[in-house]
Amino acid sequence: MNSKYGRTCICLFVAISAGFGQNVETMKTLIKLRSKTDSLEQKFNKQDSILQEMNDKLAETEKKAQQLDSALVEVTGQIHRQFGLPAMVDQGFTIGVGATMILQGTNAPNALSSGNKRIADASYSMDLTFLKKFPNVGSRVFLHCEAAAGNGLDEGLRLFSGVNFDAVGRQGVQVSEAWYEQTFIADKLTGVIGLMDPSLYFDCNVAANDETVQFLSQIFVINPTIEYPSFVSGGFYTPGLLLHADPFTGVHFTGAVFDANQDWERIGDNLFSIGELSISPKIAGFQGHYRFYGWFNRMPHPRWNNPLDTNENSHGFGISFDQQCADVLTLFVRFGWRDPHNYTLKVSSAPIAMSWSAGVQIGGKPWYRENDAAGIAVGQALQSRDYAAANLDLHAKAETHCEAYYRIQCFDKMSISPDIQYILDPFGGDAPLTAKNVPVFGIRSEVDF
């Protein structure tokens, strides 16, 4: 019994020993597998860390690329300017180049020089501008050189308000503007001194102020009753001093004095002074500008009823309003009055005592031409009663102007504008050749570099 029991115990011990051996081998295998798993996990974690580092570097690279793209877009936008904006070639330094060519014709000229024949005339102008900003001291320096040729169709017409305000009636190159600007009191006050164009600062209008892309007739570009310094040099360019104040949001004051006869001699003796109040409110979310101004000219003025009295001064006032009424619709109106008792021989619109104009500018967005624009306007130049009484043979009627244009923006640097004008009672019905009405057909091209 004991022997049998002993053999049984021995067998059990052997079996247990064999099973334990197998378990040991299994445990060894598991330990090896765990070791390999830990090693693989360490390698994976290391690779994951490398991958994360690479992702961080990639994100940083993408961020730098976006910054470079933004800088490139900014530089591209500066070099290739938007409509009417100068191209920037360096920080704070700006160069702008623009050229305008105009061809006009009529079958009813009324000036003796036309010979009562159908005529067509052309003109061109080119502007080169340099602007240097000094932001650290709040100042700017500006230089404007202009080249031009051709009198345009106005040479063959006898009118109070010309049909081509871009034509300057001379050929050659001149320095038109050269001024220094300085801001004060946190940019609330600005002073400008030098050679300036007064019409760029006063009587402005969003819808009717630029003969290179908007209306061509003088009556729709400026108020013809204002006696800006005369056309001695083919423009309004004259030395002067200007102050502009922005005391409140949307309220602006501008005042200036200029040499009235542009001769740079005894500037204090013959002054043209002008002041303007401009209010820029938003009505129903749409921007408007309402300008009120008055001027005084100390140049000697003869009187209509007494030409020997040549020591009279002249004065006048006016308004210029523009109001956006919709995204693509802007209305404008102008009115001007000047002293009706006297005139000056150096102002082409001398007999005009009163003038008004009104019109509309429409953007091309409704017909999927967002950069196109159309304009329609009507206006009158009314003569002085003293002018009419100076010669009983004068009709002295109101000269009425109608104009319509459509600006086709071919690409961002060039536009072409067909233009139609119609003048009723040209020169108040007192032109040498009695053309009752004068139709004018034209086309204009404008290029910005």
C-alpha cells in the first residue's frame, strides 16, 4: 500500500515538475514578448515624438508661408494699385502715373475759327506724381508734373462752360503742384504750403469732380462761378497756404489764401481767399457730403456798367452736395453765385453770375459690371443782368448743358468712356455763329500705370 502510494506520489511530483517547467518556459516566453513590446513601444513613442516635432515645424513653416503670402499680397497691392490710387515702390514713397486721351466732334460749331464746318479735335494729358510720407513727424511732400497737348473741341466752340475740361490749351511739360503738408494736434489740424490746385480742396464732389473718369463738361467738374486763379499757366496751379481742421467726426473746416494772378509777384496784394465747411453724415446707412463755401477775390475787376472803374473786388458763395442713396446710386447737386456787377477779363466764365447742376452716378453692379459706372447730369450757367444791360444786342440767355457718359473698365488699369453732350443756347445765344444747339460726341480713354 505504501509502495503503491509512494509510486503515486512520485508520478504526481514528476507531472507537477513537468507542468511547472512548461509554465517557466511560458513565463520566459511572455517576458521576452513583453520586453520586445516595451522596446517597440519605446521606438513608437520616439517616432511619435519625432513626428510631433515635424508637425510642429510644418505648422511653423505654414505660418511663415502665410505671413509671406500676406506680405506678398500687400506688396502686390502696393505695386499694382487699385483704380485711381498711386503705385507704391517703397515704404512711404509713392509714384503715380496716369494718362488721358479724348476725341470729340460736333456738326454744329459756333466759333469763327471753326468756319462753320464739322470739326473733330483731340487732346491728351499725362500726370506723374511723387509723394513722400514722413509718418514719424506727421508730414508729407508732394510733386506733380503734367504733360499735355491740344485745346480739344473747345477751340471750335463759343461757350460759357467748356465741353473738355481735361484739355489745357498748351503743349509741354510743367510742374503743376509742389507742396509740403504738416499735421498738428493728433492729426486734427493740417497745414499745406506751396504750389497747389485750389479746385482739389474746395467744391469737391464724389460723383462729379474728375474729368478723367467722370463728366467732361466744366460745369459738372467745378462750379464755374468760382474765380479760381486764372489760366495763365493752363490750370489753377498757384502758390498758397491752406489749413484744414477736423474738430469732430464728420465735420471739416478748410480755409486758404492763394496768389490770385499766379505771377508769384507781390503775393499779398492780389489774394484769392476761400473757406469751406463740410459735413459728412450717414443717412440710412449711406454716406453723404454737404459742403458750404464762400470766396473773395482781391484782383481788380471792371464793372459791366462802368468799364473805367477797374478797382472793384469780387466775391461769391456756393454749395456742393453728394448723397449715396443705394449701393450703386449717388446723387449730386451744385449751386454757385458770384457778384453780378463786375467781371474779370482773365476768367473765361466772366459773365456767369449764377450756376447750378444736378445729376446721378450709377455703378455697374446690377448688370454684373461692378467696376463700370454711368453718369447723367444737367446744368445751367446764368448771365448777369448788368452783363445783359451792357449791350442791348445781347440775348444773355441761360446756357444749358446736358451730359451722359458710360465708363467701361476694361481692366484695373484702363477704362474707355463714350460721352454725349448737348448744349442749348450756347454762349447765351450770342455766339458769333448762331448755332441754336450744339451736340458733342466723344470718347475718352484713361490709363493708370
